[in-house]
Amino acid sequence: MKNGIQLRIKGKVQGVGFRPYVWQLAHQCKLLGDVCNDGEGVLIRLCTDSEPTEFTQLLYQHCPPLAHIESIELQPFQWDKLPDAFTIRRSGEGKMDTQVIPDAATCDACQQELFAPSNRRFHYPFTNCTHCGPRFTIIRRMPYDRPNTAMADFPLCPNCLVEYQSPADRRFHAQPNACAVCGPEIKLCGPSGKMIANKENALALAAQQLLAGKIVAIKGIGGFHLACDASSDEAVEALRGRKCRPTKPLAVMIPSLNWLEQHNMPLSDGLRALLKSPAAPIVLVKNWKNPVLSQYIAPNLAEIGVMLPSNPLQHLLMAQVNRPLVMTSGNAAGKPPVLSEQAALVDLANIADVWLTHNRDIVQRADDSLVRYHDGQAEMLRRARGYVPDAIDLPEGFENSPSILALGADLKNTFCLLRDKSAVMSQHLGDLDDMDIFEQYQSAIALFESIYRFTPTAIVSDMHPNYVSTRYGEALSQQLRIPLIKVQHHHAHIAAVMAEHGLPLNGSKVIGLALDGLGYGDDHRLWGGECLLVDYKSSQYLGGLPPVALPGGELASRQPWRNFLAHCLQFVPQWQKQESAAYLMSFPWQGLQKAIEKGINSPTASSTGRLFDAVAAALGICTAQTSWEGEAACQLEAIAMKSPVSVHPVTMPLVGRQLDLYTFWQQWIAYCAPKPQRAHAFHVALAQGFAELARKSANQYGTKTIVLSGGVTHNQLLRKLLVNNLSEFDVLYAKQFPMGDGGLSLGQVAIASAMLKN
């Protein structure tokens, strides 16, 4: 006869204070037995022959702040020797089937200790507990125990060891637990790497440098930041000049929510909660009128990115300066963010004045996550620190999926692992055509495979034959002797949104509008503005924008005037006589016209992103060159949002299954109105054209669901107009994952799983 019960608990249950929580509940319920971590999660063994209903209910009701129980499985258990107490057992190994916890912002309790003179962690810049601190960025392998993290190099002092070993303590088995006696230390260095100040006064001197207008490179939890005084035009301009970042918006760290209130920022409960959440992302909010921030923070844009301090070092620094600081990624132009002190001293030598660094390794890069908050809703733009590696369960029908590694796209890359029906997406990594980023990408894949003990049975890549990720997938497939599945770019965009919204594997088809820059289409041409009939297993082209030349190939994505010229040549007869196109005569247009006619380095693309560039250039926005992806389109949207609601003559009607750009350009060029009205008219015409195409397609195929995705769908004005125009349908778009290429790998694993199951 069995004399015990075993509870297998899966979910986010390691590194979050779950075992001491179980220990306390067991004592409260007067239960005997033990608890431990292992590869599958948490295992509880109880000395009882009846189902512990009260205990199980309490497990769900009062979970630690960072924990999340996905499932509890009960089964009989036979004790060899009956226990006489409830204890915490040493962690075990085994199959990996639990979640790794994202890094979490400093909790309120640790913040209070940080600024309490009587506390032994007063002003210690690495304080943490089981409710906060680094997790993902310090882990080397599972299970999540100190010897398997970057904290293995810092033996616990007697005081910290007592906390670590006491189940009643908030720091019980907090793996990064440390103090000034035994933990990591900060220092301030000059350009040569020579120490200027030790841990005693490094922070104070760094703050002095910032207040004096200097640029400080700061080693954080998932990488370096470059910081400067966000209220100083001179400091911000200096940072932009040294970093070769002329106009791309800069994120601002603000001292506190009180500071925002004092400077007239409207703060809703939802915005407060997002800023103070454990993820502590950069939050894009409507730019508000304030006299403090430099005019060069986000020039010509309607939004600004703000964030609160997310780790003790940042809290201490912000308390010292008591003013907003620019906190932008610590990288030189064209290079990935640096992770080590040695790399920072080399790569940031011509940018930073001093380096505030420390001696704890960053095992895994994690950029700041970027979330837009608008109209009471959060929208993920870049998913990294604080959210990765949280898993998402794929919808009904994906159970028992094979193990799949999806490699993502080449821009804004993320990759994704699928185990059973649980998808784990990586942090944002960037553009893989940069060799340093590609090396980080390979290292990140290796680490994910190691900590999850993951061996893929299939590889998924984009269909584009020239993508770095596609070629890498081909090499991996041959090396591992497993299948390579190539998934169409825009099919993956739509499938990612379907998966996020829980549409089942064997559900009805949907109409998808995939609007982005460029993706390789089923017809081996470049797409970017398509209406598709989609389920997880298939995608059928239904119509969209007409193909237009990209004169100069990739140059067209950085020089908007080239797109305007291509549209003029194709859709505007006698364009040379148009006032808005007159400036094109100063560019080498005749050579490009001949190249287009002969098909020389002028591929065609039905790209919504390039259409935005063309219209922006026609309005005189970023005509010659952009300095960051999407700059022209973002400025065009910002101008359009200033427009009053007005009647205009601009349309983009359907001709068959294509949007009629010939009619659009004639009407739009003839529309004499201020820039904001003309920019707004373009958004309205584009939204009405795509909405009409989606409506006709949905009615033809009998579906009530329309899915929006692709990077252009992050345009708030366009998306709002689309949703309003399609009000009779169930219109879905992503919120938890990026709709641009940063969310592509989620769609890839869903499609590949469906194909393999089929």
C-alpha cells in the first residue's frame, strides 16, 4: 500500500521563492515530507494517503510574485523511510520541462533596504531577493542553482549563507544573493581601463561626471548602457555625434513616478503598473509638453520612451543625479551591445568619457524591452529583458508537437524553441548580417539548447535564399541530419498573431493583411503588402499592392527619394512637371530610370514600407537618407496625427485584386493642403483600400476573422483606421509579441508544427 502522494508542479517555479513558500505552507498545514527543484520543475512529496486539497488550493492562492503554476499532477508515492518533518531537498537533475525566469526589477522591499542606513545592504548596488534581480542573464545551465550561474565566483559570507539556508527568509535560495562583504563590486574606470574610483566612491564620481555633461558607459544586468544628462541639449548632441546616431530616438530613465507627475505627465493606473512592473520596460508614451527634456531626445516624433530604474545600481545613480538620464544601448555604430568590460573599453572608446563597471559576468545579453502604451493598452515592440524567456503555450491541437527550432528572420532577429506545445522565444538580437550579432545569435541558441536540454528534430527558416538565417538553417539541417522546413515570411507573420490569440490548429481559415517592408513571396518575388487566406498549414495570395521597382536594391530602403522616383516613373505621367517631384531632378534619376527599364539592380516589390517612404519623400521628409529603419514612416505618421479630421479627395480603390496606385498618386498630388492633411489623407486612403480588399476576401471565403501583422501594422494611425473600417469583423493583432520580424519565429514554429503533424 502506498503511504504518500507526489505533486509534480510545472511552470515558473524555480528561482522565485517557490520552495520556501511550499515549506511554509506545509508547516501551516502540518504536513510531513519534502520539496526539491529538478529539471521538470518542483517536486513535492507528502506523507499522506489522502489528497491534500487544502494544501493544493493554497499553492495556487498565494504564489510568490514572480511564480506561475501551469499544472499540478498528483500520483501515489511510496516512502522507503517515513519523514518526521518537512524539509527542502537538494535539487535534482532530469528531463528539462520547467520555465527559466526572466530578470526582474528591484522589488519594493529591496529598494527600502537599499536606502535604509541601518540595513547591512545600505547602498549595495547588487541587492536582490527571491522576488527580484537577475535570473536569465546569469544562468549557465539548469537547474537554477548558484553553482550554475555567474554567482558561482562569489562564495556566500556567513550572514548571506544564513539567509540563503533559511526557508523563512526572503532570500532563501536566492541564487544572486550577496552583500558588500561577499558579492560583486563596482568601480569607475578611465579610457585606458585604469581604475579612477573603487566601490566606495565610484557611484558618486559617476554622478558628478553625468551632471557635468559627460557620457558614462554603465554595465548593467544584460549589457552596457550609454548615459548622459537628458535635460542637456549639449550632452545629448554630444552623445548623438559620438555614437553616429543623428535622429534615432533615445530612451530616457526618469528618477521616479513622482518626477513624472511633477512634470505634468498624465499617468493612468495602467501606465503606472507597466512602468513599475517586474519587467520594467521602456514605455513609449505620447510626448508631453515639458521644459526639462532636451529637444533632441526624439526629434520629429510624437512619442518618447521612458523607463524607471530596474536594478539597484540604477536606483542609486538616479538618486544621486535626481534628474532624467538618457539610457541607450552601449554599442558603437553598426555593432551589437557590448557585454564585457574589455569589449566596452574598446568598442566605446570614442563615445564614453568614463566607465562604471563591475565584476559579475553577463552570461546572456538582454536589451531593454520596448512597449508602447496607448489608449489603455500595451503593445510589444521589442521583447527582451523582463519578458524573455517566458514561454507561451500554442493553442489547441498543438499538443505533442515535435521539438522544433525556428531561426527567425535576418532583421530584428529572434529565434524560438518549441517543446510539446510550449514555445520559448529568444530575446531581441538584431540584424544577422552583422558578424558580431550572428555570433551572439549562435551562442544564444547554444545556451537555450543547453539550459532547456533541447535537441531539435526539425529546423525552420524563412524562404529567402539569401538570408543569413536561411543559410544557417541549411547548414544545421545537414549537420544534424534533420529536416529543414522553409516558411513563407508573411504566412509566419499572420500565424504568429493567430497563435498569440489562441486560434486552434484545426480552426477556420482567416484573412490576413501582412504589411511590412520586404519579405520573400511564394512567387519568388519580394512582397510587403499582401492580403492572404491563411491557416497554420497553408497560405494563399488574394491580392495587395502592385509591385514597384526598388532602384538600387537595398539602397532604396535607406534613401526614400529612390522610392518616390520609382512610383513617379510607374504611376505619374509627366512627373517632372509636378512641384512636389521637382527636387528629384537634382538626383541621378536618368541613370536609375534606365536601370529600372533594363532590370539592373532594380527588383520589384509590393512593399507597404517602401510606399510609406515614397509618400514621405514626396512631402519632403527624409528625402535623401534615413539614419534608422522606419524613420521616414514614423515621421510621416507623426505629422499625420497632427491633422484635423477633414474631407479629402484621395482614394486607393481596388482594380481587380490590387490597390490602384495610379489613381492614388493623381489624386494625392493634386490635393492642395497642408502637410498634416496630406499625410493623413494617405493613411486614410491606404486603410480604406486594404479594408475593402480584406472585406471582399472575407465575404468570399466566409470568415469573420481578419488578422493584421507585419512591421507597418505598428503604425497606430493606420491600424486604428483599419480596425474602424473593418468594424463588422473580429480584427486581431499582436500585443504580447512584436508584429514586425521580432515576432516571426513564433509563427514559424506554429506553421512547422502544423505541417509536421499533417
